[in-house]
Amino acid sequence: MNRPTLQAWLFLAPALVLLAVFSFWPVGYGSYLAFTDYSLVRPTSFVGLDNFRYIFGNDMFVTGLKNSLVFLLMVPFVQIGALSLAVLVNNQLPGIKLFRAAFYVPVVTTVSVVGIMWGFMFHEQGTLNYVLTVLRLVDAPVGWLSDDTLALFCIMFVTMWRGLGWYMVMYLAALQAVPADMHEAAMLDGATRWQRFWKITVPMLKPTIAVCSVLSVLAALKAYQEVDVLTQGGPMNSTFTALYYAYDQGLKHLKLPRALAASMVVSVFCIGIAVLCLRWLKPGKK
């Protein structure tokens, strides 16, 4: 091994050690435990696919998996909304910096604060119902989080609201990297603003669109925090997600192998859908 290569490995060594201890080893050992009957009070034995058979035969996990896939419906709205906001805040307007900061605040706000705020908003005697009642849009308060047909979509909205600012910043950085001379040349050729956006801006943003889409897909499939804070999986398990099921089994009921099996299934879905997104949004693909 030559000197430059040795120096490179020495620089990488601390990070690799941390990854090995806190990422690679837990993932590897956890994957192994998903195929066992691990317990804190008895010897561990290998049980093969029994844990996977159990969770796929369990209505709560199947419901959670379906709800996690329903969460994917918010991905297009997040990306279109974030891109629209980025285009808006990319203009030099009075107070635009304050506007950017306002949309980024939810990203750095803790989930507990977000949960308290939106829990009050969605309460039957909360702000949202008050406004709708005053405007005579509803005759009686709506149970946004107590109605099993509405609760999941309310949580999806909160998740989307929290993520918009993050993706807006990523799109804004990509927009500011688009060469201005390309737009100027298109303007001289008579291209309209809309034509410049679709023919110049969008193609150059395609790598960023791919990255943001994959990140939002992963965030949707791993939805857990908002569920835990707002509904704890209720009402009638209508807001259970696959990852919340893993938390429920692992930390509430101490069924760690089942929780790890559920986590592995979520990971497989995340990897599979991410690969499909990357292939579909491949920068060189027309």
C-alpha cells in the first residue's frame, strides 16, 4: 500500500469505526435477530421465517403497511409545492428572506412542539373547527383526529407541512445554480417565462428532483414521529404505519424479533421504491 492510500485510509478510519459500531453492527445483528425468538429472559434459538409469517398474518401490520404506502400519495404534492415555493422565493422581493425563514422554521421545530400545535388545531374545539364554523363551512365540529377516515390524511398533511421547507431549500440551491446566460439567450430568442421554465430550468433540476423525490419517498415510508405524537396509531388503528408497528411491538410489548422483522420489511420496501424512483428519474433519461 503506497503512502497516499495509507493516508486516505487513516483519515477514513475514525468515521469507519463509528459507522461499524453504530450502523453496520446494529443492522447486521438486528437482521440476524429477526430470524430468532430472542428474549431477555430465555436462550435464543433460530426460528427461520416464523416472525415474518406472524407479522404478515397480523392485521395491524398489514394495515400499517397499507397506510405507509398511502403515505406515498403525498410525495408529488410535497415536491410540486416545494418547487413552487423555491421558484417564488428565488425572486428578489422585499422581505423575501423573512419569507424563506418562515417556511424553513417547521423543519427545525421539534416534533413534540409540532404535535402540540397541530393537536390544538385539529381538536374538535380547536382553531380549525372554529374558523370553519364561523365561515359556516361546517354545521358541527369535525373530529379530524378522532375520525378513522380523516386521521391518516391529517397526519399526512402535518408531515408534508414539516417537509416543505427542507425540499424548498434544496430546490432553491439548484435554481440558483442554473446559469443565467441560458435564460438570457432564451429570452433573446423569444421564449416565454413558462417555456424557459420547462425547457431550461426543469431539465437542469432533474438530478435534484430525483434526490428530493427519493428522500421524500423514504420519509413517507418511515413515517412514525407524527403518528406517535398525534394519535398513537388510533383511532381504531387507522393511523398505524409499518414503522409504528415495529415501535409498538419492540418497545411497548418487548417482542423484539417481530419488531425487527417489520423493520426489515420496511427497509426492503424503501430500497425497492427508491431504486424504482432513481431509474424513473435518472438524469440522463428522456
